[in-house]
Amino acid sequence: MDEATTHEVRQWLHKSDHDLRSAARLMSGDEEPLLDTAVYHCQQAAEKALIAYLIQGINP
């Protein structure tokens, strides 16, 4: 995999990680958890990780 592809894959995984971290914050804390929004961020994280996987697979 070339350097540009590696960079793009890492960017997508970084965005995915941010979505997962956002979901964790929405489910924790002193206030009532915002589960619907947390689930949305989990779904977004999965999509972004899948995009990274597909990009990596197209450019091995």
C-alpha cells in the first residue's frame, strides 16, 4: 500500500475513533445517557471503519 493510501486509511480510522469516543461520552457522566445519539455515532464509526477497510483492500 502506498503512502497516500496509508494516510487516507489512517484518516478514516481516526474519524471512526472519534465517533466511538463521542458515543462513550454520551453514555457516561452524571446526566441521563443519550442512547439514540450514541447509537448513531456507533453506526457512523462502523461505516468509517468499513470505508478504511475497503480503501485498503482496493490498494493492497
